Amino acid sequence: MESRLGLINGKPSKARAVVLRSNGIKTRYYALDQSGKSTHTNAQLVKEAIKKLYDERFGADDIQILACGTTSPDQLLPSHASMVLGELGIGPIEVLSTTGSCCTGVQAMSYCYLAILAGVYDNAVCTGSEKMSAWMLADKFQDEADRLKELEANPFIAFEKEFLRWMLSDGAGACVLESQPNPEGISLKIEWIEQRSYANELPVCMYAGATKDEAGKLTGWNEMPPHDWADKSVLSLKQDTRFLGENIVKYGGKFLLDIVKRRGFDVNEVSYFLPHLSSEFFAPKIAEELQAIGIGIAAEKWFYNLTRVGNIGSASAFVMLDELFHSGKLKKGEKVLMMIPESARFSYAYVLLTVV
């Protein structure tokens, strides 16, 4: 990994082994060559994912709306979806970009789902994607490391900044939503999509383009002098692991319990449970929490591919679903429950699908 991302201060990371041992990720993907140079932009990764949707029945010119979610757009403006559309060379069509973190892919899906339900469109393409490697290259941290040396302080980058260097991966996933089932083979019917943000209750946990003071207040990059952007690694992605551990599992269970009660939903009807995990560390904790609040899901129903593909943020849900869909395991009538937590300021999404 460090051969691609580079060494900070020319030395191997002390945090890397600790983080990797906890997250359990064995293989991951970067859109970088062996020298660390970029092979694809985020928008280009999405283009490649969308192209895999095309077949004899559905092609580029059939897409009626494009919605794209990401944590890591290639630029502030134009919007991510606009850049993807430009890469595809199709249109003009409506586009939507959702911003945030891991929930952005499902937010894009939800917009497309509601647009089709409303009868505005007959089909839509939604995506989730990340190009996090560009944010994690050693040169993004070197100015701060040099400044720490000058101050005769510990020259190691703070753990909250280095932690995510060993957590995140690149990739993209895409799916087609249509008003009618696939005429051949199986389809997945969206029964409902539920989303909640707990920003009213919980503090910022993961952030980029800002600094956070001891009181938890963020100062954005545009309120800072330009030299601070490099000296403080302002544009790096940072994670407050204390808030993460205290809240991410508990509030995910709280929201699912609310859905169960409000919808009269029986989790025992679920054949497959697809949790987006940032780390293998959280799998037993989620299982324990769900069991404790009376909505446990049997271990044999869990399906995820974190250890094989890595944590791809907003793309993870799509990549999990794609693998399950093409596994040959799904049978008509089975139900699939997806769980997508987002630690940025604690948002969650659940999606219930039925195989038809």
C-alpha cells in the first residue's frame, strides 16, 4: 500500500499495522499505477461502471436521468454528475449530484426511485463512487510533517488523519432503476428506502476541508489562509475514532428499530442482510446491538465483501449488491435488507428489496 500511496517523511507508517489488523481488509483497489500516478478520475471510474450496465435491451441513449453520489469528487465545481455525463458523452438529460459520505449512493438511488414512482421517468441510472487514493498520497501530508519538524514536535501526522489512509479504497458501482421488472432473469424490487440524519443530536465525526477545535466547531477551508491548507493538511479526510466507536452502531440500531415498529417490518423475513462495514471490527458489535434490542439477524444471512474489495464508501453498497445479484443465490420472493451507515455526522440508510 505504501508503495502506491508513498511514505510520509520517508518512513513506514506506525499506524498502518494497527489499523489493518482491526479492519480485516485483505485486498483493496486503487486507481493508481505502481508509481502512484492516477489511472482514472472519479468520473472516469463511474463511466466504466455505467458501461457495464449496457446490454441488447438497455444502452447509453436510453438513460433518462443520471444521479451520482460520492465523497470524493474530482473538483468543487462542476458537479460530479455533470462530469460523469460529460465522460459518457450522452444527453442532454437531468443529472443530480449527492454530496456527503457513504450514504450518497443510496441518496442518489432514492431520488431516482421517487422520480420513477412519481411517473416523471421510466428509468434512471444511479451510482456511488470514490477516488480516495488521491486524497491519501503522501505528498498531501508532507508540508504538515515538515512544519512539525521545524517546531521540534513529534513529526508524525495525527492518528485522526492517518487512520483513513489505511481504511479506504477506490471504485465505482452503478445500477439501473426501471418502472418494470427485467423481462429476463431476476430483478430487485425496491420496497422502501429509509434515511435519517442524527446531526441534531451528534457531533461531527468525519470531515474534510476543515479543521476542528476542541469544542468540536469546524472552520472551513474557505475561512482559512491558503498556507494553512497545506501546513495543516486541511484537505485530508479525518476521523474522530472516539465518536465513531461511541455512536455509529448504537444509532444504526436505533433507526432500524424505529423502522421495524413504524412499518410493522419483521426482520425474520429477510433472507440476506447487506451491511456496509467500514471495518470488520464493527460486524460483531452490530450483531450484538441488534440482538440486544430484539431484532437480531442470524449470522448465516449476512453478506458483505469488505475483506475482498475494501471500504469503497458510497460505492460499497452497490458493489455488495452486484456480487450478490450475480452470485446465482437469489430466489424469487426472497428479501434483501441493506444497511448503510455514514459517520460524517451520523446518517443512516436502509433499503428493503424483494427478488422478483
